[in-house]
Amino acid sequence: MTKIVIDAMGGDFAPKQQVLGSVDALNKDKDLYLILCGDETQIKEELKNCKYDASRLEIVHTTEVIDMNEVPTKAVKTKKDSSTVVAFRLLKEGKADGLVSSGSTGAVLTAGVLILGRLKGVSRPALCPIVPNHTGGGTFLCDCGANLECKPINLVHFALMASAYAQTVYGIEKPTVGLLNNGTEDHKGLLLQQETNALLKKIDCINYAGNREGRDLMFGDVDVMVADGFTGNIAMKSAEGCGKAVSTILKREYKRNLWTYLCAAMSKGIIKNIRKGLDYEGVGGAMFLGLTKAVVKGHGNSKARSFAVSIQQAANAVRGDLTSKIKQLIDSVDLNAIQAQAQAQESGANTAE
């Protein structure tokens, strides 16, 4: 039985949507056991009209909630009985195998590092959401906001971790990796991108395809896009805005007059497929890669459907032993040797000039 602990009070619509999503996940996966952390009275009230296997759902009562506007480090250290902190503590103690939260991103990141801890060898954990793309699938974007300032070693680790995630959880045998940049040429980008590009080219255990531009996130040829958290967050939010804009424009244009209404009726199936292809709720949350156990950070405004998908993501990561796969890839790369080789080559080229 795969045990996932739920931060039932984290998110804009908690605990209602978290409870409904949990019930949906339980009903779809008979090998799932959920522990809901939060106000027991509120959770039981939401469960009253739900049909589910009560033997696979447990409630751990908590008395505090970390608000979205609180300072994350202070909140995690002072609110010991918050649903977020208690959920991470249960995970740390081995009472659960994975965790899902739609609460404060800062609090989840802080609790993940302070309470759970990162895998040995991982320079920095990173958030990896899936951005819907033109294929009907998605592009893994790592990082999307956990690390605003990065070094080349961090981006290399993001590439390794996201590759392991795509392989282990989604069955992509040899995921193609691109580096988000302002051009595809090797000389493009800041020093961070240039140095990262040079390092990634020397790593054999990932399928690195070189620099990629922002448009390639949704309309490109890579499975994984690597970025620092600042750039990645802007790219992700821009893509989300693009999806909403397309949906809004379609609605407006099809309501323009009787003829467009008729066109809409005839194109109903096409419109439905477009919306489905750009639907962020269908891809779930962002996997917090690099921690010692599987953690999924859902959107703050997650509804039941999205939350259920996030729970399934966490369960699949546990069953695929994602953390072990990440550690294996990280340990297989001797970055010090690669960096030394790159510096020697650069020194030799400068001497020849």
C-alpha cells in the first residue's frame, strides 16, 4: 500500500477541494492510503457526502494553518502544529511515503529542506512542473521558482533530476534535454547559460540537445527544459497566460454573432481538444526534486481534479523509486573532473591564440 500524506489545509480552496481530490484519487487507485492533516471537524464535514473506502483514509488533526502571506522560514519554525509542518514531520518519520500540498510555496520549500532534507549530492532541490505543449503531452520545466540565483552545477543537477523524473514516473526512455536561453547558439546567454551549456555537452548519461528558446517550451522538440528559477518561473507563468488568452479569445470570437455561434457548434470537438491540450489542471502539480522523499507542490488554486492528479504523481514517484534514480544519476557524474577538463581546454585554446 502506497501511503501519501496530504496537507489538507494548504491552498485557496482548502479543505474542500483537497478532500474531494483525495477521495477521487482513493476511488481510482485501490493500492493507495491517504493521511489528511488538518482541522478534523472541517475535513469530516467535507467527507460526509463522499463515497470512499474509509479503511484507506486517516485524519491527523492539526490546529494551525500557514497563510500564503507569512514569512516561510518563521512560519515553519513557529507553527509546529500547522498542517504543512505536521505533514512533513510524518513523512520524515516514515509514516508516509510521499506528500502533496497546495499550500504556501515558500513554506513547502522551507519545510522540505529543513524537515525532510535533500538527497546527498544534490546541490539544490528544484521544482519541476509539466507545461502542456503542442503534442498533447507536456514539457518538464526545471526549475520554475525554487532557486532564483543559480550556479552551473545547480542547472546540471536540475537536468539530471528532471531526466530521472521523466524516465521513472512517465516512462520516457531517453528524455531530450534543452537549456532555456535567448538563442540556440553556444555563445548566447549570460555566463551562467554559457558555462552550463558547456558542462551539459560533456555529460553522457543525459540526452542533451543544446540551447533552446522560450517558444520551445510549448512548441519545441525537447522533453525537459532546464532553467534557473527566476527565468523558469517567468516562462511558466507566460505559458499559463498564453493558454488562458487563447481560451478567452475563442470564447469571445465564437459569441460574436449567430454565424460564429453555428461555427462554434460545428467545432465543439476541436475546441474541447484545444482546451484539454492547454489544461494545467490535467497535468497536476510540480514535483519537488532532490528531497529524500517524493513531494508534489500543487497550484495554490488547485481544484479537486488537479489535486487528485498531484496525488497520483506522488504515488507513481514512490512506486518508481524516483529518489533512488535521482541519486544514481547524480552519483554517476563527476562534475569536478568535467569542470577541470573544460578549464584545461579553455586554457589551451587561449594559449594557442
